[in-house]
Amino acid sequence: MSTKSEHHQTVPLSVLLKRELANEKIENPDIIHGQASQSKKGEDFTLLKTECQRAIGDGVTTFSVYGLFDGHNGSAAAIYTKENLLKNVLNAIPSDLNRDEWIAALPRALVAGFVKTDKDFQEKAQTSGTTVTFVIIEGWVVTVASVGDSRCILESAEGDIYYLSADHRLECNEEERDRITASGGEVGRLNAGGGAEIGPLRCWPGGLCLSRSIGDMDVGEFIVPVPYVKQVKLSTAGGRLVISSDGVWDALSAETALDCCRGMPVEAAAAQIVKESLSAKGLRDDTTCIVVDILPQEKPPAPLPPPKKQVKGVLKSMFRRKTPESSSHNEKQYVEPDVVEEMFEEGSAMLSERLDTKYPLCNMFKLFMCAVCQVEVKPEDVARRRKKPWKGKDRQEIDMVVTVISQPSVVFAFSVT
């Protein structure tokens, strides 16, 4: 899902050791954002929350949240998800975790939040649906969860492009087509009569061209709310995120979108990407773009040193300021190589597979609580129930995969029977 260029930079061992020792002292980045949109149907919505605070021990840490919700068949699902998804994700994480544990818990909490939001929305018996691209930035760590065909891309400071979301459009996702057909669904185009097929590939029953979404209770059990999740850690050189609805990506490639706004501030960059996409395809759909720059904090200028006393003779030559040419190679300032570290990636829509890896905090709690039925479950019961197969997003029965969230909790999955 990502493209990277080879890095051949050599960094002295002393610099690496110094960086390791100072790792905890690295300041959080400056995060700035801009957005732009052109509306055709009025079904695109965004969530922009910066400097969200969370208490850790005696201190407070902050994180930022950016969400893009592209509704279809109405705007109800997009609005409901915008208003409830973040709450459901945060409720899936125990409150007493330190910073590293909180970041490690995010991928599974996002899965939990997506599934709970979808199930809660089903109770409203509305038939609209929405794609979701949901981004949480904590320090230099970026975690993205997505369903549908909106996308999030990252350009690192050196110009490498990373795809942080998946496209769940059936036309271009063979794995999702295989999942649906293996589960008993059908994938095909509209039949115009006489054997002629038109339009994009769709999932039947229902005829939706997407394989994952929140909502869409009228299109059958094969459209699931389980997100693709990717978590990366940026170098302290930072990078730029572009989060856009399919109105942009139907017209522009990732490279074109990034190139057309290179060097622009975030507001102008978002507006330029929307402008370029409209120039290429016209306003055929709601077209929304969020641009987020993750930048090293600007350092205030160093204060001028106090005037020094004049030193004559040998002392003067000893303490004379060295020119750049006279500095040794080892004294040069080394810049950290621009490497984006991939910390977590999982795309399976099978919850039993998604959450089968050992959760790092699983031994910290004695009881777990189901987010849906609010029943405490013993760890051995969770382990037993997790082995039951995913049966799709059944709209009528309680036999539906749900997630164990809320406090105290760890995210798992099981089937309520």
C-alpha cells in the first residue's frame, strides 16, 4: 500500500545514540490544516478537532482528529458518524494507559468504534450510508481507519508517497470481490437487458459499488463496517497529509494532487486540489479536500551572546570562532533520515482475523465489557467466542460480530448468540 524510495544516508553511531537518549525529549510537531470543498449533493461532511486533551498520569497529552464522511442515499449516516464515531473510539480505550499503550490501542479501538457506530445507526432504521476516512495524529504517529473510497495519502518531507487508506470500491479491489463471493454474495454490473452489462461492479443484493461502509442497512450483510487501519510514525522532518473524497480521486492521481499544491500553505493547497479536480472532470460529485501539514516546531531565534572581553595573543587565537570550513566532519549537524516507520497495517474484514493477534494489554484486566450488550465477559469466554466465524453484517438477528470495548476493557471480537 505504500511506495518508498531507497535511503542510503549514513548517520554516525554517536548521532544515533544521542538521538536514542533524547527520544523522549523530542517535541511534538506543529499541526496545521486547511480544507476546501465544492458541493453537488450536500452529502460530504468533515470533522476537524485539534488539540484534543487526554490526561496521562500527572500530565496531559494532546492529539488531533480529522474525519471525512462522504454520504450516499442521503446524509443521515454521514452526520451520525461525524457526531458519534470519535466518542465510540475513545470509549474503546482504557483511561489509565500511558502514551505508548494508548497509541498501541488505537488500531483495535478504531475497529471497535466503527462497528459500534454502524450497529447503533442501524437502530435508526435509515437506509443511507457513508464512507469514512478517520485520522488521529498523536505526536509523530498517524493512525488512519477507512471504509469506502475516500482516501488519505501522506507525502513525507523527502517526497515519498504513502497510501494510508484502502479503496473499497469493488471495481478496483479484487480481495473484496473475493470476500463477498466467498461469503455467498454476488458481484456484477447492472443488466441493461439483452445480456448487456453497464456501469461499475456492484454487490448484490443491494447494488452498492462499495464493499465497506457505515450504514447501508438495506443492501445486505456483505457490506461491512470493519475498517482498513494503518498506523505510521513520521520522522521529525514531518510530512503532508491529503484527505479527500472520491470527487478528487476520480479526477487526480496522488502524484498530481500533491504536485499541484507543492509549496502552498494548507488552505491554499486544499483549494488548489479541489480546483484541479474540477478542471479535470467538472463538478460531478461533492468534492472535498483536507490538507494537514505535520511540521517540526519552529525554534525561536537564539539570544545574542553577551559581548566578550578582548583577548590578546595566544588566548585570542585559541578562542577565536571557527569558520564553517574549519569545523570537523563530526561536528556537522546531521539531519535525521526521512523514514516513515510502518507500525501497524491490517485490511481484513474478518474480525476474528483482525483481532487474532495478541493484544499487548490483554493481561492487565480481569473482566471485559461488551460495548453493545454491556455484559461483563471473562477472558476465557472472550477467547472462546472469538473463534466463531464472521457472518457478515446481519441486520435482523443479534448473531452479529461486535467488539468488546468500554472500561475497563481491551478490544476483542466475538459473536453474541
